[in-house]
Amino acid sequence: MFKKVSNETQIGVLAAVSISLLILGYNYLKGNDMFSSSNTYYARYNQLDGLDISNPIKINGVPVGRVKELDLEQGNTGIVIATFSIKGKVNIPRNSQAQITSSDLLGSKEVDIMLGNSPQFAQNGDTLKSNVQENLSASVQKEMLPIKEKAEALLGELDSTVTSINAVLNPEARKNLAKSIASIQTTLNNLSATTGTFDTLLKRNATRLSEIFANVQSITVNLKNNNKQINDLITNLSSITDSVKRANIGAVITNAKTSLQSVNEVMQKINKGQGTLGELVNDTSLYNHLSESSKSLNDLLVDVKAHPKRYVHFSLFGKKDTPPASAK
């Protein structure tokens, strides 16, 4: 039979178990696994972007360790050295990269080991390459910034439009708008009346329009039928034009101008009384002689008419009459 355990012993055992659980829990929260071997790796960051101790470390989404410590590098460089505790059975290539990423929309952080392609693996105590992925909120903010700017611009334009509409729709503007609408209505009514009048006019003159169209069609047919004659006429006109063009019109005009100048010089000499023709034109004595001769000839004709026997002698039998005494 077991002996009865005292209360003090039970209390001591419970206290020991509680302390052990507390130590194990504390180490687990710090990323220390008390029951499995692990390797320690380091990474240097300019900023942690919210990374904290005991945040998970994952490879391809599988947890492989936790962040063990976060310390500032000595020398006031501002660099943070993160210590990772990763299970020993995980092989990490030397050129792998420890990237701080967001694990959820709330901003929780984790470290994703981006495996490299080096044939050599990192050893316990090695420092891995580091990188900080842009957090989700910053990424969303960057994506939303252009939309935000466009929305602000649109709101500004909308505000200007509303202001303009308010300015347009004031009582005076509404009155003017009503007048404009009334004027437009009157114009439309007039246009409708004009359209009706035009339609009536077309109906009344439908026969005349048909005749006009028939005449136009007839003219078109005639032009088509006489196309050859028209082409010949145009060809003849073109030939005449070419002939006129080939003729030395300039020389003809020059010769005519020269001839006119010569005639002008002759007329000037005649007017001045130079030359025979000039003397005949300008000397009145010739006119006087011609006038006297004409008068004498007229008197002679009158006398011949009055006394023909004085000048003309004839006989039916061929006998020659004795001339009168006055003719001797």
C-alpha cells in the first residue's frame, strides 16, 4: 500500500511543475526550443518595420524557427542585428535572403527565408542577406495615392461645377433661361410653320419641278449624245489656241506699231505742208483753179446744150454742111 503523501509534498511538486511550465513557456515565447537542436543565424537591418522577438520565421510558408533577439550594432551605426533560431535539420543556401514581410492585414511581421541557389549551405552563426518588403499598408497607400489625387481633383472640379450651376441658377439667371427657352420654342414654331409652307410650295410646284428635272435630264442626255461633237469642238479650239500661240503675235503687234508710227509721221508732214501731198492739201490756189475750171466747164456745157449746132455737125446723107460764120 502506498503511503499517504503529505500536503507539503504535493504543494512542492505542483510548484516545481508550474515553474518548469513557466520556464518552458517563456523560452517558447522567446523562440527557444528546449527539446530540439537549433542553429543560430544573424541578419542586419536598417529598420525592423515592426519585427519583434518570437515572430515566426518561415520558408515557403512553413514555420522553421523564431526571432530570438534584436540588438543594436555597436558603434552607433543604427543597424539592428536580428538573431534567428532555426531548426537544425533545415538546410539554407549561403546566398539566401532573410526578408521581413507582413503576415496579415493587421501588420503582424514575420521573416521569410528566400532560398538562394548556392550549392553551399549556411553554417551555424552565419549572417544571412537581409531585405525589408514594403508593408501592405504602404503598398496600398502607394496604389491608392493616384486614385486619391484623381478623386481630389474630381471633387475640386465638381465643386467648381456646383458653384457655377449655383451661379447660373440664381433668380435672374433662371428668368433669362426661361426667356431663352421661350425664344427657342418660338423659333421652333416658326421653323415648323416655315417647313409646312415649304412643303405646301413643293406640292403646288411638283409638276414644274418634274418638268425642270426632265429638262435637266434631257440636257444631260443631249450632252452625252453630243459628247463627240463637244470633244471635237474643244479640240478645234485647242488647235486654234495653239495656232494663235505659235503665231508671233508680239512681232505682228510690233510691226503694226511701227507702221502706225510711220503713218503718223507722214500725217504730221502733210499737216505741216511738207512734200507734194502736203502742198496739195494745204495750198488753196489749187482749189481755186479747180473751182474756176469747174465753173468754166459748167458754162461750156450750158452753152453746148443751148447751141448744140455750134459744136456738133452731122448729116443724114453724109453731106458736109457749111460751118456757120461764127465757127470760122
